[in-house]
Amino acid sequence: MDISPLSIDGAWVITPKQFGDSRGVFLEWFKEAAFTEAVGHPLNLAQANCSVSARGTVRGIHFADAPPSQAKYVTCMNGAFLDVIVDIRVGSPTFGQWETVLLDTVDRRAVYLEEGLGHGIAALVDGTTAIYLCSEPYAPAREHEVYPFDPEIGIAWPFDLGECSLSAKDDAAPTLAEAADAGLLPDYAVCKEYIASLRSR
């Protein structure tokens, strides 16, 4: 597999090698040795999530208090979705920037985003199934959201606001500026210090 960094520090795209014949396709969608070599530390697997979404569903932008936050390794098992990574770390050189990766059952890519980054998805077809390997278990008291259609961030979602489906929580989420003013956003230096501690274990 190929593991390449994205433009936002702490995010990678993983492209597996696929082996197909008349029976179907085989691939390795996660490989610890390759992951550790690229990222610098193993993935601590604490929880695995699965979401199934109708076309037009937007989930995010989600993040958790850091440390320990929650790193995510995400891929598509069915359908297709736009995976969105947002740098919400105060003090980061790419603060407020975002990047998208198409995850589907053609290229069967995955993305990894380290602790402190914001994450969202937009389902492009009905029945889109995303699975997440998470470094920490879900902890509601530590979980937060940023409004996905915040014009200050300016994410190029594949749907207009009126065409998509948001949860009530995501629809009521603060903007990036409001979250910063409320002291909700992760600190870049704190996140990098925590990740450095993972590499020294």
C-alpha cells in the first residue's frame, strides 16, 4: 500500500494494492507495519465505528478534546463519500484549511487523521457505509462539533445546505470563530506534544 501525507500536517491518504480475478478482489486496507513506518507510531485501536448514510447526508465537522482527542482511520465499505479533514488546531500553520478525499469502492482508499483534526463526510449515494478505526473510545463529554457550512471555512461540499441532511447537533454547531472564542478548539502545540509522546512509547 501507498501511504502519502496530505497538505494538512497530520493527515494521510492510504491507497491499497488491489488483486482481482474472476472471483473478485482482495486488498489489505490496514497494515500496522506500513502504518507505523509512515506515521511514526502504531495505531492504538480502542473502538471501531460504522455509519450507513443516505445520499446527501453530511456528518461533521467532529472533533474531541485533546489530549487524548481521537485519531481516525477511515475507509468506505459500500457506496462513496467525500471525506473532509479540517485543521481546527489553534496555532497551526494551516489553521482553518481543509482537504477532501473521495473514498469509494473503486480505489478503496482510506484516510488517517491524527489527534486534534476535525472530520466530516458527505455521502454521495444511498447506502454509503463508512467504517472508522478509532484510537480512543467515544466519550460524549469530550466530543464537539463545528458547523459544516461555516462560510469562514468554506468547504466545497457536493451539496447545497438545502439539499443535504444534518443531525440537529451538527446543524446547531458553532462556527469556527465561535468555537475558538469558547475555548473548544484543540491547541496545535499541545496536540503535537501528545503525538510525540506516542512516538516515544
